[in-house]
Amino acid sequence: MKFSKLIFLFVLCFSLTSCYEKLDFDQLDNYVYEPIFTSSLTSFTLVPGQFFNSQGVQENSIVDETRFEIFEANIVKDNVVQLDFYAEIKNEFDRDVTINIDFLDDNDREIYTFSTINVRSGELNFTYLEEIEISQNPDIVNVTKVKIEASLENTGTQMNPNSTEEFEFKSSVTAYIQTKL
């Protein structure tokens, strides 16, 4: 019993004599919140048969347009400082594939054009990263669509439309935000 009283007094002594400082809530005025958001952008898998029209003639390119909604949230639109575009590509085709990517606004006006991505035939682990500084490209916050064009190298011979070879494209966007509380 005496031991428990001693412990109680010991704890009481430390809790009553602990030091403290006056809280400085002004520190919050200087705090910068820096969240990072990563989201899948678009992905697709193509097989040779998709490059043939209804008459059986091979087309050398396919274009796809996707909505890009990251800037619909004002917190992102007003505070984004950088975007990273990342892609993983697998090309099993017997020819090179060129990828062109454009960010568009609602009127289909090009806001930003990425560097051309060239993926060699048989390249199974190709990765691509492009960083976009918003201060250098302020119109990027007006982007509402992404247009991706996949073009086949013209080798002079048609692909086999029944082949099971695949071209796989996966992409994501990382947004870096900076805002005060």
C-alpha cells in the first residue's frame, strides 16, 4: 500500500511540475500543406485486328480521347504546382509504335503536347516520365481531355489481323499541391 502511495506522489509531482509554453497558433499561418495525388489516367490494350477497318485494310494509327477531370476541383486547379505523367508500355508487335499525347481544353484546343514516345518492336518494359511545371505552363489547369494517338511503323507489309500479339499502355498522373491552411 505504501508503495502505491509513493508511485502516486511521484506521478503527481511530475504532472504538476511539468513545463509548458504558451501555444503559438500563429505558426499555422506559415504552414504549407503539400499533398500529392496520383491517379490512373488511361490504359488500353491493342491487338493487330484493331488496326483493320471494315474493308480489311490496315490503318496505321488509332486515336483515343478521354476526359481529364483532375482540375474540376478548385483546390487542385488553384494550387497545383507540378504534374508528373507516367506511362508503362509493352510492345509485342513486330514493328515500332509511336505515341503522341495532347492535353486539350473543352474546345479541343491543344493546351500541352508531350514529347513523342517511340517504343521499339519487342520492348516489353518501356517506361516514360514527363514532368510539367505549372509555373511554366499555366494554361495546363484548363485541360479537360487527353488525346492519345498510337501509330504503327509502316514496314510495307500488313500485320496479321488474327495475331494475338499485344500493345499495352498504362498511364497515371501525379499532382503536387501546395496550399496554406
